[in-house]
Amino acid sequence: MITNLYFVRHAHSIYTPDELERPLSDRGKEDAFSITEKLMQENIDYVISSPYKRAIQTVDGIARYIGLNIVINEDFKERTLSLLPVGDFNKAITKVWSNPDFTFDGGESNKKAQQRGVKATMQVLDEYKGKNVVIGTHGNLMVLIMNYFDKKYDFHFWEKLAMPDIYRLSFYENQLIEVRRIDENNTNSLNTGYTIYRPIEINNEEKK
């Protein structure tokens, strides 16, 4: 049975110190509409989101389209880099990606954040078998989850992500079999295309 998880990195937001309530910018709202249009072609069954407002707003359109409420999952929130603002974000994010066990005070290591995200992903796979599920989340956590299944999704891959962005991860049971970027306009050629991991035989019943 194939389950498709559509990981959606949120659209551009207005910076505020309040991580939870940071809203989309005007540009982000326009891009969120584009995300909805793309996902309308994917026969989505359910929509899950991080509790952060910018993630919820990015996937709200597709939830409205299919007529279901968004399921909030705390474990898809962005990784906590540090309790206090860091002086140089680029330097700090490079540091945590170079050492998966490193943490700033009050923050999450790559390893800890990845464990949280993968656990949530596995729970979604168990609960929504055979469904097409949108997951509104954040760039760093999304790539950490992808990195668990394939190490090629690394810091450099994260650097090339668009905002917003959509990646469909297809699973046979809990085995990743394909990753595909959803972008009909091919606007980010650096991260385009798809990867098929292993050919498997699937009978007609399992395709349903």
C-alpha cells in the first residue's frame, strides 16, 4: 500500500520574535495560493501542520479545498536552534549541521530534532496508510526528516530549498520508494526532479 506524504515548507513570513504567531507576508500569502493550486492536482486526503501560524497559513487553502480541518501536530514544528537569538544565523546553522550532536543553550541538536520529526512521520504513516497527506512544516526539520531516509538530503540541499517548497515522499509501508519535487513550473532547477529508490512489485489491491 502506497502512502504519499507531501512535505510543505511554509511560505515567506514577517519576522517577529514570536515564533508561534509569526504570520505570512503579502508575498507569502500569494505563494501559499500557488501551493494550494499545485496540491489541488494531487488528490489530497488529509492535512497536518506544525502549530506555527506561518505553516498553518501555507496549507490552509488545501484544507479548505478538501473540506477538512487541519490536524495540528506539535512534532512538526521547526527545530529550536537556541533559547536566545543567535548573533549570526548562518554560522549557527552551519555549526549544528556539521555536528549532529551539538546544541546551543536551550536548543535542539540535529539528532534530537531529527528523532522528533521521524517519529512523527512514522506515526503518520501508520495512521494514514494508503492516503495522500499534506504536512505543513519548516525547512530545517523537513530536510532532517528526509536526511534520515537518504543522507544526500543534507545541509547543502537545505540551502537550495525554495520558500515555499513541496516534496512528495512516497512510501511502501514504511519504506521510502520515491522522492519527487512538486513544481510544475520548475522554478528551482537546483533541487528539481525525483529519485526512485527500489523497484517493487505492487499488486492492484495494494495500489488502492
